[in-house]
Amino acid sequence: MRSTFYGLEIAKTGLFVSRNEMDITGHNISNVDTVGYTRQRLSTEAIPAAQYGSFLKPDLSGLSGKGVRTIRVDQVRNPFLDIQYRKESATAAKWSMQEQYFGYVEALFNNELDNMETSTGLSGMFGNLYSSLDKLAQGMTPDSEMRTNVRVSAESLISSLHYTYGRLVEQQQTLDQTVEVTVGYINDYAKEIAALNEQIFSYELSGAKANDLRDQRNLLVDELAEIVDITYNEDGNGYYSIEMDGQYLVRHTQYKTLATDKTLANPAGGTLNNLNEIYWADSKGNPTSKKVEVRDGALYGYLQVRDGSSDDNYGIPHVVNKLNSLAQMIVTEFNAIHEKGWTMPYTDPATGTTTASRTGVKFFDDMGDVTQVTAGNISLSQDIKDSVYNIAASDVEVAQAGEENEQRGNNLIANELCQLLTRKDAAGNDDNFDGVYTEIVTGIATAQNHFNTLASSQTVVATQVDEQRKSVSGVSLDEEMTNVVRFGHAYNAASRVITAIDEELDVLINKMGLVGRA
């Protein structure tokens, strides 16, 4: 036969479970704004029924439930959405970083698209050089003044190329430092995740769930997945194993680290001699010979902008290579015309030395091999630096003033140089230096627009998946307030059962058998 107080025990289990559910609801509400927090819920089960004898059926046993008990406190998560979000967020971070850092490159050139004819941009510098050469060809001012204007215009063009090249190299150096710092972040994440693996395993040995520690670990994995492409899995003991480039980054309580080494030749062929390459590190943190191939995430975006050297992989080196090609084109074509011309004879006022007209003078320094010329080192030849009279305008020798049958030359070379700056193809399109530069600027704008579009669309995809994930794992105040009411009613009902049983027991203990007593 059942115990007299059996019903109290049943109601007590309901009271305790309702109290636990209310505590968990309060914990959820308290962490509604906690980044990375996962909604928790109490898993319960009915306590197996007890058997006791039945007077109605003395041959059989009656069955009665013993109430409810707690199994564990679970996190409400969808592992599939976690995997999908981390994949999409890595791709979104890749395009966002390319958009952000290539945007700095575009900023160097963006004024050109709006103000192609202003004197402040490189296109304006070509215009100034043309204007000064045109005046030289027309003989509008004295020789020295006209030639000085040509040299000043050329120096301004050179300075603009140097400035743009220098800023690009600075941005590449900044990205290289960012790569190094990001590798340090990856190492920190690996260390923290391995430490949390150990804490979670130790905590869950008792059978409880280390939900808040798991939240910390999941948040770290989210952040790591934005930086670099990873795969991961959880074993039966609660350990996370994380792989990167086919190697374990974290396995149980052990983790590996990465290291950087400046061994990568600068693909831009500029002033940087080396760039950081990423390797797996040994136990002392030194790089091994095993390189790390990065395929996605923010780190991949940094590397693409830092190293990209083709139309399909548009990065700083590709822009620098195009500027270098423009500089080499300027030197080659300008010198080819200028070397055919004849300089002006002149007398040095300081020494009285007279220099006769001569031909074969280079306008720009070709460094002995024009392929060595870059936008960062292009310069005037030493002859032009020494004297503006070495700027050739005539295709015939120029006699000194006062010579018999003096020939003061002509303006054919100056005109030919002007035509070089305004040349057009058969279709009427610019086939000159300014046209090449305009193509560079337009290509940069097109690439940046491509990055903007992909970053925006991929961010939308990642956000949508995250919203789906939050709809499962996030805390809804409306839902939690409903639970407060529901669990409150359950608690009150269990309390009412105890009160009812107490009243029954009071009758049984204090009032039964008293009838007829004095």
C-alpha cells in the first residue's frame, strides 16, 4: 500500500522542477544582451512509477507515477546553422576586408574620376606638361623660361607618380603588419579554445552541462571562423577539434601555433624586399618549413589585397605594376623622340663655358635598362637636371647666336612631343599616357565596385543565417515572459497540491477517531 506521505513527495518534485525552470528563465532574461549567450532550457522526465498493493485487485499491483525529475540543462542550438553561419561569415569577412583595404587604394585615385582635367591629379600633370611643351613649340616666351616651365611640369608629374607609388607601398606595408597581427590572434584563439576544452571536460565529468563555458567557446569559434577558414567537430567528451589547412589547430587540450617569416619576394617589384609568409610553428614558436594555405576569411582578404597581381586577383601589386608600366612607357617613348632632337647651345654665366648644340640627350633617366624604371624611381636625366637648355625642341642642330649662316633650329621635336601626349587611335580614343592612366583609374574603380557588391551581398547572406540562428538560440523576451507565467502557474499548482494533501493529512491525523469522545 502507498505511503501516507507519498503524494507530498510527488508534489515536491513538481515544486522543485518549477523552481528550477523559473531560475533558468531568469538566467535567460538576465543574459538577453550577452554576446554569444545561448538560450537554455530544462530537460525533464517522469520518474518511473512505483508499485504498491491494491485492495481492488489483490492479485495485481497498482501503478502510480512518482513525479518529475531534472535530466540536465540544455542549450538550444542548431549545429547545422552554426556550421553554415561560420562558413558564410568567413566569406563575408573576406570580401569586406578586400572592400575596406582596397578602398584605401581607390581613395588615392578617386578624385581622378571626378576631376580628370584638374591640375592636382596625374591627368592634370600630363595636361600641364603638354601646355608647357606647346608653348615651347610656339616660341611664345624666351627659351630659358619656356624650357624651365617644361622641366617644372615634368618634375611635378614625377612627384605625383612618386607620391602615388609611395602611398601604395605604405598601404602594402600596413597590410603586411595586419597579417602578422592576425596570425597572433589566431594563436590566441587556439590557446583559449584548448583551455576551455579542458575546463568543459572537467566540469562535465559529473554529468552536468557547462553551458556558459560552451558559450564562451562557441563565441571564440565564431570569431576564429571569421578570420580564417576552419573545420571543426565535437567528440563525445565535449572536446572541440579544429582543423586548418588539413592540420589540427586545436585537438582536445592541445593546440598548435602559427608563425610569420619575411621570405616572400614583393610581387610588386617595389621597395619592399620581403613580405610575411605564414607557416606552422614548432614548439618554440619558430616557423617550420610547412606553409599555411589560407583560402577564406578576413586573413585571406588581407593577403589578396597585399599580394594580388592580376585582373582576376586585383590587389596593390597589380596597381603598382600598371603604374610601373606607365612610367616605363613614358621614359621609353619620350626619350625616343627627345634623343632625335638637338639641344640649345648656351654659355654658363658662372664659368663662361659654352656648350654647343648636341643630339642624343635623354629627357628621362632610363637607368641603363628601362625595365628597372618604376613609378617610385622615375626621374629626369642628369642632362636635363643640369640645364634646361638641354631640352631639345628642334630636329636640326641649333647654331650659336652670331655664327655665320646661323640656324636657330625649329620646333618639330617639341611638336612631336606634344603629339605624343595627345595621340589618339583610329577610333578616336586616347592612345597616350593620360589614356593609359585613365584605364588604370577606371580599372581600380571597377575592382572596388566588384568588392563592394560581393561584400554587401555576402554580408546579407551571413546576416540572414545569423538571424535564423538567433531565432533558435537567442533569447526572446516575449517567450521568456510567457515562460515566467507558465512556470509560475506550475509552481503555484504544485504548492496547491501540497496544501490540499496537508489538509487531508490534518483530517487523517487530528480528526479521525474523535467522534463520540468526551
